Amino acid sequence: MSKYAPLWIWIKENCTNDFKISFSDIECILGFPIDHSFLKYKKESEEYGFTVKHISMKEQSVLFETIK
């Protein structure tokens, strides 16, 4: 299980449509600060029905899109 599994599980249980979530909200879900390794693990979200559409450093957010 990857260190980002709690985030993927939270997304699967709480989201049904495309959504944007802040870095700080992600960190609250995970219990630790996200780092550059998120880029390596982001493909895992596809196993839970979502893909990472966009990461905004300016807005400090991640846009997830449902897999159709």
C-alpha cells in the first residue's frame, strides 16, 4: 500500500464528480505534507476512478477528473 492510499480511499468514498482540492486539505487527509513524490504516485488514483487532471502550484490545488 502506498503512502497516498488514504487519499485515494477518501476520494473514492467522498467524491462522485470532478473536483478540485487544496494541498492543505490533502495534507489533512493524509496526516503529512505532500511532496514531489506525489507526481510519481498520482497514477494510483486511476484505480479508484479518478485521474489527476491538473496540479496548480499557484493555487496550491489538484484537479481530479472522473474516469468515464
